[in-house]
Amino acid sequence: MSMMSKGFLWLLLVLNIILIGFLISMNNMAAMWMMAIIMLLDSIGSLFAVYRK
């Protein structure tokens, strides 16, 4: 995980902040989609970090 780019980690942070905004505004369906996208991007990034060695 430490090999992931700074830009990618900033993107995940921004998406998580948007997710919190969706949860506060009670937009549950958008929050579910956002969580799925964040989890997918995180797993893809982790795979790249593991296999990049």
C-alpha cells in the first residue's frame, strides 16, 4: 500500500469526503454507489502496489 501514488490517495480522500456528504444529506443510494467505487479503486490500487515490485 505504501507504493501507491500520492495523487491516487488524494483521490480516495476526496471520494470519501463526498461519501460523507451523501450520508449527511440522506442520499443513501448515491452513498452506496460511492462506497462501491471507493472499494473498487482501493482494491485495484492495492493490487498494483503489490505486483509493482
